[in-house]
Amino acid sequence: MLESVRKKTRPRIIDLYHIFCGVLYILKSGCQWRMLPKCFPKWELCYYYFNLWNNKDKKSPDSILEIVLKKIGWRGPTKQWSERENQFCNN
């Protein structure tokens, strides 16, 4: 599904799995794009694919990224980090 978004013009150098893992890391941790660890592809490349995958078309109310995340059963954090941190401090 993720490969269908971009036209194939030349062979890929970096596997889409690594880019997808970088995007998942950003979504899970909530860190800035420039703070993506070096074990992932460059942040610019991950950000480029995130924008491609996150665009919603007129046919479907969900983006490709949302469809894939639902398909793999991924659940993001339900509360912001600041809310979770304050929850533990108040107990």
C-alpha cells in the first residue's frame, strides 16, 4: 500500500520499511523531526514520505498512513506526554 503512493521512476536505495519505522518512531515518541536517531534514514526523507502518506484523497476519508496503521493494529498514545507525566506526579 505504501509503495502505491509514489511513482516508480528509479530503484529505491533505502527500504520503505526503514522509512516507515522512522515515521512510527516520530509518531510514538512525539519528538521533533530533526531529532530522529541516526539509526533511521535522514529526517528529510522520513518527513517527505510522511507528507505523501498523510495526504487524504477525495475517495477515502482516511489517508494511506491511517489505513496502514489501522491494518497493523497500531495504537498511538491516547494522552499527550505532559498529561501523562502530570498524572503520575499527582498520585
